[in-house]
Amino acid sequence: MSTQAATEEHTVVIGLEVHVQLETDTKIFCGCSTEPEDDEDPNTRTCPTCLGLPGALPVLNEAAVEAAVKVGKAIDADIPQTTTFHRKNYYYPDLPKNFQLTQYDAPICQSGELELRVDSEPRTIGITRAHLEEDPGSLQHAGGSIESATHTLVNYNRAGTPLMEIVTEPDFRSPAETRAFLAKLEEVLEYLGVFDPTRDGSLRVDANVSLVPESDVADDGTITGDALEAVNRAEVKNISSHKGAEQALAYEITRQENVLRRGREIEQETRHWDEGRGVTVSMRSKEAEKDYRYFREADLPALEVSDWKEQIPIPELPDARRERFREEYGLDRESASKLTSTKAVADFFEDVAEAFDPDLAATWVADNLLGELNYREMAITDVEDRLDEFTRLVELVADDELTVKNAEEVVLREMLDAGEDPETVIDREGLGVADSGEVEAAVAAAIDDNPDAVSDYHGGDEGAINFLVGQVMQETGGSADPGQVNGLLRERLDG
Ligand code: ADP
Ligand code: MG
Ligand code: ZN
């Protein structure tokens, strides 16, 4: 390894290893459920296979392979003729077999890529490989942190949950880029229906980071493989969120810069992100591949997957859908982005847009509905089975049977808070649009009852008209249209 001159400028280089839990009903090599029961006891969602008992055999879950093929298609990866499984041997208490079933030299996805935008600049991040493996169990360090714990509890309920490990090329040049990548990756996985971002620990990141001397970076930003090999890097483990990745990397970059500034060398090592303290701490010198004694899993035959790619469809992906929304519905970039943020939102919008003018549908879904949901920390999935009610609400507004103000500020909010349908709220709150006779009468009364405001208006005080509009709105219980009331008042006062 080369000694890096302390005075030289460096470029930040980052590569990610992202572990995502795939959404399947059962674990990857046994029939145990992947879905935790409420308050389930430790070590109950297990069987001889995921406990690694002698003689228990793995059976590969087809649904996990299908999910992996979908991911492969979405990242434009090569899917080989056959894919195989290997044992990665190491001892750790969360690993009952003392090896992890994973993939080695024939992973199911090879050389893909993901396009994203960073500060509205397009970027392509290379994906070296993406492979299937089993999640280990989980450890609970009694008394808090891994360092201060008196003892550690092991729970194998998670053991055997299907994981996909997605390994990127060292293509990132800043922590912010990794954050954009993780957001994009999650979005794509959500569209594919293979991932649940709300599940605890469903995405975990190891981040590799090094400082490459500026002299090894070509003018176009490329760095040769040799130069990447030549520097020592830290692998930061235990990152569980996008924000965590950005923070851990920012910390680690500063730490490495300080090491170089003092004229010391960066160690090749594995470090642990301590989220509570906001620091990375050294765990061990980094193990090499040979330490794992990878060998073929003899209990799982090679799997022919080359023709799965054609047979397994994937839905329209976020970028394509965003483009189509702009073209087909004439939406601006911002609305198109909002309305494609998840597949569920996009589906909901398209259902509403079938019945109305796209602009009206966009305003109601993107601005009103998503805004109110967001405020309540609810998601579109909480209301997607109430599409009919929502459509009726928009229809009432479109047909002038309900004012926009009442629809937005009363009916929609009550629909979400009380779970009522729009008609129930309208009846209860008496929100039908006032008929013209009622409005006329209220206008006449406002003028008769407020001679001071009338003379102020005639004296040129424009504010007085707002006061009178307010009186009419109050009289009609908010069911009149303020613009129309304003017009009627002026007609009478000026006439
Ligand atoms: P290992 O098997 O030791 O984990 P890999 O070669 O498989 O190493 O790479 C693991 C990760 O390290 C990949 O995400 C890769 O992009 C990243 N990586 C490789 N070289 C560098 C480097 N110089 N700086 C930062 N990350 C790197
Ligand atoms: Mg690694
Ligand atoms: Zn099991």
C-alpha cells in the first residue's frame, strides 16, 4: 500500500454494500414466516433449518429468486445462465450454522447500474453485483452498546429472512451522492413491490470510503482500478438509514483527512458506526476474502435462471412514469415528481385522473390529499381503499355543490380524522352550497346591519368590503363562494 503524502489534495471515493430485506411470505431456505407477530417471543419463529440444526436441509424460496430477478431487470443487470449458492464461513453468535448461505462467483445479478439525479445533475452509479443471501439472527446487547454490555441475547426470528446485497462500484464522490442513491434505490424497490421501507432494519448499509490522491484522478474524474486498489479504505458497518449513511461518511472523511494531515497512514479496517455518539469506531482489521473459506453449498443445486428474465414482468419504473405523467397529463416537473414518489401514490392519482381534468386531479391528490396525509403522518396506503369517497369529494367541488374552501378545510380533514365519507360530513356540518336566494338575503342583511362599513366603503376604504364579505360568509355558514359574494356586494353598493 502506498503512503499518501500528507500535503496532497485528495478526492473522496465511496462504494456501498446495501442489504435489503426482500418482501416474501416465508424465509429464503425454510417455510417460517418472515412477518413478525406483534410482541412475538424471541426464537419462536424458527425451525430446524433456520436454527441450523444438524441434518436440516435448505429449500430455496422461488419468490425470493423472482424478487431478485425483478431487481436485476430494474438495474439493467446481466442475469447469468445459472446461479449458485456458497457457504461463507465465519463464527458469530447470530449465525447458528457458523456459515451464511450466500452467493459468491455466480451471483444472480451482475454489472447493472442505477441512474439518479444529484442537485439536478444526472449521475449513473455502477452496480457491480447483487446477490441473494440469508439474514442472520439479531443480537441484543444487554446494557446498551456492544462495548459496555454485560451479556448479549440472541434471537433467531430474523434468521433466514431473504436479503439482497447490492454492491456498487466505488463511483460516489460525496456523502450526498450516497443519500440520493439510497433514496432512488428504495423508490425502485418499492415500485417493484419487493421491499417494505417501513419495516425496521429492512435496509442496512456498509459504506467503504477512501481518500484517493488527486494525482490519480483523471481530468474526467475517472480513477483507475490500480489507484483504487492502492489506497487503504475503511468499511463502515451498522448504518441503518439514508441520513445515517450521510452522517457516518461525513464523520469518516473528516477522520481520515485528520489522519493524513498528521502524516499518518489510513488503516485498511472495518469500523462501526455508533449512531448515538455520531462517531465511527475501529472494530477489526478488515478480513480478506480467503478468510471466509467460501465453498459451494452442496445441498442446493445450481439454478437455471437465464430465461426467468423474460418470464417475470416488472411494472413501469419511477423515471419512466414521471416522464409519462408529464407528457400524458401535462404536469410540471414538481407535480410529476410528487405524484410518482411511490407506486401507490401514482396509482391513486391515475385512478382519480380518469374521472377528472388532470390539473384538478393533480391539485387534489398532490397538494390537498398528500399535504393532509403528511400532516397526519399517514400514507396513501392508509386511504387507497377509499378512492371512491375521495373521487366523490372532488366531484362535489367540480359540480359546484361544495365550495373549495369547505372541501379542503372541513370535509377532507374530517374524512381523514373521523373516517367518515364526504356526504356524512357535509350533512353534519350543513355545508351544502348556499342557494342564490340565501346568498342575496345575506348580502342585503350585511349591508343593512353595517352602515359604518358601508360608508367606509363609499369613502374609499377597500378593507371595508372584506369585512362585509366576512359577515356574509358567517351568515351562510361558509357555504357561499367568497368571490361571488364580493361581486354581489359591489354591485349593490356601487349601483
Ligand atoms: P471486499 O470484498 O473487501 O468487501 P470489494 O472489492 O468487494 O471488497 O468492494 C467492496 C466495496 O468497496 C464496493 O462497494 C466497492 O465499490 C468499494 N470500494 C472498492 N475500492 C474502494 C476505494 N478505493 N474506496 C472506497 N470504496 C471502495
Ligand atoms: Mg464486503
Ligand atoms: Zn425456519
